[in-house]
Amino acid sequence: MRRRILLLHAHPMPHRSRVNRHLVTAAESIAGITIRHLYELYPDYMIDVDAEQKLLLDHDIIVLQHPFFWYSAPALVKEWLDLVLQYGWAYGEGGTALQGKSLLQSVTTGGAAEVYCSAGRNRHTVREFLLPFEQTARLCGMTYLDPFVVHGTGQLQTEADLAPHSQAYCTLLSNLASGIDLPPSP
Amino acid sequence: MSDPGFFQSALVYLTAAVISVPIAKRLGLGSVLGYLVAGVGIGPHVLGLVGGSSSSSEVMHIAESGVVVMLFLIGLELKISALWRMRGTLLGLGGSQMLACGIILGVGVWLWGIELKSALLIGFILALSSTAIVLQTLREKSLHATAGGRHAFATLLFQDIAVIPLLAILPLLASTSASAANNIHSASHLSGAMQGLAICAAIASVVLAGRWLLPFLFSYIANAGLREIFTATALLLVLAIGGLMSLVGLSPALGAFVAGVVLASSPYRHELEGDLEPFKGLLLGLFFISVGASMDLQLIIKDPLGITLLLAGFVLIKGSVLAALGKLFHFAPGATPLYTLSMFQGGEFAFVLFSQATTLGILTLDQSARFNAIVALSMALTPLALVAGRNWLKPPADPDATPHREADAIEHSSPVILAGFGRYGNYVGRLLRSQGFRPVVLETDAEHVELTRRLGFEVHYGDATRLDILHAAGAQHAKLLVIAISDEETIDLLVATARRHFPHLEIVTRATGMDHRLRLIQQGVQHVFHELAGSALDAGTQTLRLLGIPAYPAERAARKFRRWDIESARDLAPIRLQDESAYFAIIRERVANLESLFRSDPTHEGSADAKAWQPPSAPKTPPVQT
């Protein structure tokens, strides 16, 4: 059974984002995917909660794609979580709307992979930094998939640098769409 | 007008009022006592400036229309639904008050030595209280919306209805010939059933005209744009209703009240209030003066003990019954003393009824003079009693102690007055309403008023620059005045009026252009908005997006521009008029500032805003993308 993917892309300055833009363009090739650019839709932060909730209901895989800002997501993503994942809808009493769905986070970091470990400059892994998102997904009854991370974006300058990442991303998304399960996050 | 007597009387009445009312008010005694004292002063027993009872009763007759106008205005503030909610208090409390006071006072009068049937009639006449004095005094002290004030109002309304059967019973008790009874009032030649029919027809015609005919008439008059004709129409209306009601033997005040209630939901309500308010005040003043002038001081001087005993007996009996009713009906704390102290006096209808009872031979001249004296004296005591009892009347500490449902009976004014409901104001109004606020909307275009009302808005016809209209719209209680008028001069006029007379009002205003905006800011108006800035910046933002700027940077650019624009206006306003060269220097500086501001636009590399999302690979900028 094909599963429907909702890709929520959040970058405040998309015209200056090289890697994210590249990844989104690649994702457009996936059949049946819905791509939403949150900063284009809500430049005034006025998130349409009803519309967002309806889209969530209509999809099986939710992808949050954003740059890794200050070890987290850009502010609009937080606003989106705060407003859309309501009590009684996404969690809490009667909040079962998202149960059984999966959440995939797709982040780009400036720092290289090596700095994200206990011995590195950032002292924690990306997975550790993403802990609030993971627990959010779990509380809503969603499966939190192993995040897709592109490290060292500053070094990815040429088409050749970017291609392997976009290919990996496409493979991951099309596998998800055709129902091949990824291992859930350990 | 050529009659010198007219000028003379006008001079006497006005001088007396101008001298005594402000003094009474300053002493905290209220205007009513001031008028009464003025009346006594110019009356036949002190200065003798106005004639004896015959001429003063003529004045009183004119002055009674003050009571009529007052009840019309009270009716205007009460919608039918609010009146319906009062029905329990009206019939229960009002009926009990009349019955209890009437019977007990009647027994008292009987013991005083008057034959039982007449004594009971006098008891019921004395049970009436003075609508004019009670409502005027309570309003002046802002006590009318308290629980006690509302109970008093309901009782007074019932009493106005009760006057009808009293007038009807009077001739039946007459010992003199039937011909005298025929002079009682013009409708008494009708049989009981016929009179009932006439009353129903009169009330029905007032209700129907108020519903269908008057809105049409007012819209027609309003479109003519003649203010004084509108006022004339309003006065004509009230007096015509009063005339019609007395023709069928109904209290004119009651008829005017019904008409007021019918018109309470009309868009012309505020305009009517504004136009009639000064007439009401003056006529009521005249009424109180004539009550004062008609007081028979000689009788009091001749038999001070007898009058005092009679007065004390009356006041004590009536007061005790009122207090007992307060307990019986479980008034809210503090309501019983107010009800008792405000309602214990005799009413103005007593004068009319006593004089008729005398003509009919039910009372002797001496008895009637004594009763008139104690009614007038009890009226004069009312403001004094309220002053003396003010410590009792402190409203309960907990405002929730009074049931909220009751508070609705008298409609409270909105915290927001919205002046203008055209292309601009309707946006403001709709936004406010979306959040549950119901502004008092004032609009001068009569056709526009009708249209907007049909869309379900509560819009009132009225020129907001008029002080009386602002009063009627509740400016003294409102917090905010939103000016959404398109005409620059009108805006300035309204700002000036509001700031002079209602300095507590915070003003949110539309400005027609940069210069107007600077002038308003300079005058100290806090919230000034260029009428086109919002729309123009929205158009600009959209244009930027169509030119390829992503939505979020375009939004930020517009907001940044808006902030710069507001700051510029604030900087420029103080020096706009004082120093032209400094003004232009600042403009140049601000424009340069704007250029540097937009060199730092997020879409320009190297700007402060751009650094906010700079990838770490770019030199000399802090790594944000981690």
C-alpha cells in the first residue's frame, strides 16, 4: 500500500539556502508527495491550524525538513508544533489524530559529523539534540524515524557534492512512500 | 412673547435656579433640593415673586411635561426585552408596595379622623412616590443602576400604571353631584369599557407608530439635515403622545415611557436622547421650582406641630413598609436602605389627585392643604435623607453579590465608541465585534445607518462631534473613542471636543495624510494611524513577493518600513510647526536613515538582518546554523 508523504519545509530565507533547496527539489520527484513551505505560507506566523490538521490527517508520513538552527529548528517550526498539535487532537484525552503515523526529521547542519559526539565541540549527537521532537512524536502516538541529517553544509558547494545527499533523500522518501519500513529510531 | 410678564417670570425662575441649584449641588444635596428651595424662595410666602397657587399650578402644568420627557428618555434606554425581564419585580414588588403602603397609610388616615373609604383612597394616593425626584436624585448620585435603584425604578413604573385606577375610582367616592365628577378628566364621560378600549387603542397606536411610522419619519427628517427640525420632531412626538394619553385618561408620562421603549431599538435613539436631554433637565427644574412655590408655608407656620406630626407619621409608616418590603423580597445587601430612603416621599400625582378630591368634596380645603404640605415637605426631605443615610448606602463590597441577570435590566454603555461606520470604520467595527466587543457606533449618513443595521450591526444615527450625542452614547463611561471619519476637519473637531469634555477617553484616530497625522501627534493624541499606510504596505509586500522576494523577508521588510514610518512621524511631529529648517533637516536625516535601513534589508548580503541566517561558512559572522 502506498503511503502519502507530507513534507513541511521551514527555512526563513529559502533563497539563501543551498542544501535545503536542493533536497526539496529532489523530493518533488516523489509521486504523490505534498510539499509545504511554511515560511512562504505563514510569513506573519499566522498558522492556519485547521488546514494544517486536515493535511496531517490526509497523510501517513510527516517530514519536518529544516536547517539546524541553534541545535533546534527555526522559530516557525516551534510555533507550528505549539499551535497544530493540540491537546485533545494530537495528544491527551481523545487526542488520537496522529496515532500510527510516522515522523521523519530532515535537518542540515553547518558543523561536520565529527563535532556531533560526546568528544566533539558540540558534545552531543544530533539525535540527542532532537530529543524534544522525538518525545513530541511519541506523545502523539507517532513512530519517530531515524532522522535524515546532512552535515557540513558549508563544504557542499558543487552539484557533485550535493548529488549523493539528494539521491539518498529520494531513496529514503520513495521507500517510505511504497511502504518499505525503515527501522524506527532506536 | 410681547407680554412683559413672560420675561419677568422667566427672569425670576431662571435667576432662582441659577443661584440656588449650584449651591445645593456644591453642598452635596443634589439639584432637586436646590430647585425646591428656589421655588420656596420665589413663592408667594417668601419673596412673592411668582403668584399664588393658581399661576404656579399653571407653571406646574407646563413643568409636568418635564416628567413626560424624562420617562420617554428612560423608556429609550430600556428595550422591550429588558422590560420583560423586569416583569416579576414590576408586578410583584410594585403591586405589593402599592397595596401595603396604600392600606396601612389608609388606616392611619382613618384613625386621623377621615371616613374609611376616603381614607383608603388618600392612603393609596400617599403610597405613590415621586418619579421625578427619585430618578433625578438617583441618577445624579449614580445609584440608578444599583439593585436598590432598579427596585425603585420598577416600583415607580408600577405606580405610574396605578394612577389610572385611582383617577377612575375618585369620582365614585364623590359625595357631590355627578356633574362635578364629569369634570375630573376628559375621558370620564366614556363608560368603563369604552375607556378601556380607548386606552388599548392609544397604546397600540403608539406601539405601531413607533415600529413602522417613526423610523420612516426620522430617516426622512434626518436626511433633510436640519438639526433643529429633528429636535422639533422629537419634542412634538413626546408632547403628542402625552396629549393622546391624557385624552384617553392615561398618565402622559406612562404613554411617553411606552413610546420610549418602542423606540429603544431605533437607530435614532442617541440622537433623540441628545436632543431631548436639555429640555428634560430644564422642564424638570421648572417642575421642582413650582412644587417649592406651591408649598403652603403659612399653614406650616400656623400649625407647625400638627404638620410635623402628620409628616412624621407619614414618613415613618411609609418608610417602615418600604423597609419591610425590602426584607420580604430579599433585596441585595445595601438595596433596602436605598429603596427606603429614596421612595418614602409622596409623588407629584398626589397634588393632582388631592386637588380633584377637594373639588369632588371628598376632602376639605384644610385637609387637602395639609396633605399637599406633607407631600411637598417629604419631597424636600428626600435629598436630605439620602445625604444623611449615605453611609448605609455604600454599595456592597463584592459587586458579584448583586445577581448579574438583573444588571442587564438597564443597558450599560459600551467601553468603545466608534465614530464613523463607512469604508474605514466598518473594518474596525467588524474586528471589534469578532472579539465580542460591541462598540456604540455613531454614523451621520442616515441611509448608511439603515443598511448597516440590516446587516446586523448596532449603528446609531448621530453626529459624533456633538457634545450631547457623545453624552448620550455614554462617553463619560466609555474608555476608548475610535475615530473612523473621513473628513479631516470633522476629525479635528471631534478630537478637540473629546479631549476637552472627556479627557479620560483614550483616542484611536484615523489621519487623512502625513501632515494631518503629524498635527494629531503634536496635539498629544496617542494612537494616530495614517488611513492608507496599512493598505499601501500590503500592496508593497505583495509586489515584493511577485518580484521574487520570499514571503518572510518581504513581510519583515514591510514591518520594518512601518516601524520606521511610525518613528519618523513621532520624531517629526514636535518640530513640524516650530522650526521649518530643522523639520527639513530631520526629514533628510530620516530619508538617509531609510536608505541605510534598506541597505540592511535581509535581501541585501552583509546586512544585520542577513547575518541572522548566515550559514557558518560565510566569513566574519557568528555561526547560527549549527
